[in-house]
Amino acid sequence: MNLVDSCGWLEYRLPMAGAVIYATCLRYHAVLWTQDSHFAALDHVQFIEKR
């Protein structure tokens, strides 16, 4: 599977740049820490609400 297949920009309706970031986290088994609500419901994401 290549990066484009795994990035999720079509499946999860992520913006392209966000999809590349998410795919990179998945590839390296990392947790994505973010305040971007596009990622809130995805696996391997730690979402922190903005104050």
C-alpha cells in the first residue's frame, strides 16, 4: 500500500495536506495530536478542543 492509498483523503474527506499528515502517522504508528476537528473521530488521533 502506498501513501496515496493509505492517506484517507477520499475515505475520510480530509483536505489533502491533512490526509498526508494522517497517513504519515499511520505509517509510523504514531499518535496525531491536534486541535483540527477534521481529525477528531479518527483512530490514532488525540483531539484537544480549542479554548
